[in-house]
Amino acid sequence: MSQKSRQTHSVPWPAYASELVGTAVLLAVGLSVVILAFGQGSPVVNWIPSAGLRRLITGFLFGSTGALIALSPIGKHSGAHINPVVSLSFWRLHKLSLRHTIGYIIAQFAGAVLGALPLLAWGSEGRSVQFGATLPGSSYGAGWALLGEIVTTFALVIGLFIFLRHKGLRPFTPALFPPLYAVMVFLEAPISGTSTNPARSFGPAVISGQWQGWWVYALGPLLGALLGVAVYRFTPLSQLEIEVAKIFHFEHDPHGIFHPEITQEIPAPIKRSSHARG
């Protein structure tokens, strides 16, 4: 069996650990930004009275956090999915095996809880916004929140695919996230909170106990991602193939995770006997 074949059948703990840490960093940093921007008693609320402008800045900084994770050594090892529906989308495109997809999702949810725990240090300021928990907007309800999550997750997945399928755009994929989340959070956050990520919603729900409408943040991103995959596969977008299930550091794959089509076990060549050689 070749070295790559052995890697494919081993457990890539460094990649799973990096995905756990990356998700934890996303929540710890990204949701701290949310608390600073909207928490009761935060000076930022006085410095920037406009809630819309604070949403715009918050979305940009949250997206920047994800981009920096992708560029970092964490992203080099794990691919920086840091979102279960991103891993599921790569699986649906046959760029990630089912085994590694499950491993990534477990790591992402575990990382989300670990990343949410430091948010408790914000005390009453964090509790005033449920430590960044996503909840359906009181003026909209669960139905509109579900639609908002479908639309925003679709935008995330289709934007990611458009960047990854073009060799010219591919190196700039992390740069997609800051402006994309700035616009989405500015426009959509009053409806659902703009999660686009079940793990991102799970972490603060665990520490805040705010589970109202949590099904929206499991189902909405899943449906949005599946819609994005369908649009990609059954439209001219698929004419250029996505080659690797990573956001950056595309050639780094020591564990044989991100190029499954070239890491399948290949039978050893049959040796001809001395009699056959004649």
C-alpha cells in the first residue's frame, strides 16, 4: 500500500484538532465582537449610535476572523471549513470523504462549545445579548428567520464555489468573507442574526440556554447549502471544477484528506513469475 493510501485510512488527528481550534477561535473572537458592538454597557454603543453601522462593522470583523483563520497555520492543516455545512457541501461535490466529513462536523461542534466558554467572562454585558446567540427577530418570527438563513447560507456557499472554481480568483478566496458578511449582517441580521453556521449557533446556545427556534439554525443553513450545491452542479457554474476542499493553502495535504480522487488505494502491480517471463 502506498504512503498516500495509508494516510487515507488513518485518522488525521492534526487536521481534526486544527478544525476544532479554528472553530473555537471563530466563536471566541467573532462573538466577542458581537458583544462589544451590541452588549448593554459597551462603550461602542455610544461611540457608534447607528445600529446599522455597527452591524456592518460586526459582519466585516466576523468575516475577517474567518479569513485570518483560513490564512493561518490552523487553516493550512484543516482547510478552515469551520462550518458543518461547508464540509457537507464539499462532501456533496465528492471533494471530502464521508468519514472525514463526519470527523470535521464533530470537531466543529466541539470547537464551538469550547470557543463559547470564554465568552462567559463578558459577564452581564455578554448576558445582555445572550453571548451572541442567534434568535429569530421578534418582528419576523421563525418562518422569516428560516428563509433568511437559507438565503444567506446559499450566498456563502455559491460565493465560495465561484472563487474556488477560478484559478485566478482561488488565491483570494479568504478575501470573500469580510465584505460578504458585512453586507449579509447589515441587511439580514435583524431577521435571523445571520448565522449561516449551525456550530456558530450551537456554542452560544449551550452557554446561554437560549434554544428558542434553534431548529432554524440547523435546518436553514443545511437547506441553503444544499441549494447552493444544486445550483453549482446543474448550471454552467460546474464547467470549471473545484479541485480541492480547502479555503487556502491548497497544495498542503499531508493526510490525504482534500484530494480524495488521488488518494484512493491502488492495487499493487501483479508481478510476473519467472516462468511467465519465459
